[in-house]
Amino acid sequence: MLDLHEIPMILLIGWRGYLKNDAPEHTKIGQIQPKLIKALGIKSKILDEKSWKDTCNWAIKELKNKKLICLIIKREFID
């Protein structure tokens, strides 16, 4: 719906389950989460400490182009 009406939006999604010692219910979704977002046709990038500035600049550029995009946030990025 958002894409259909060209409503620009940045989705911030926490990436649970990519760590080996996470809860079992997080592990299942963590294995497929980036692929699932891609399958929905949403461009996404993973935020990390090394490239967060470039990733945020990419997100702003896409937002200005009226795109729906997703930033995937790992736990240690926030910690």
C-alpha cells in the first residue's frame, strides 16, 4: 500500500536471531529476515558501526526519491 501510493518511509527493523546464542524463536526468523524483506520488494541495508553514515545517507537519498526502504539494526549497533 505504501509503495503503491509512493509514500516515502524508512522502516527501522531490529534483527533478532542472527547471533548463535539468541532465543530459539528469534533464531528461525533471524535466518531469513533479510531475505524476507527482499522478497517483499523492499530495498534494505544493514546498519553497522563501520558504514552507518553511508547507510543513512543512502536511506535519505531513497527517501527523497519517494521510496519505501528498510534499515536493519543489529543489537550491538545500539548497545
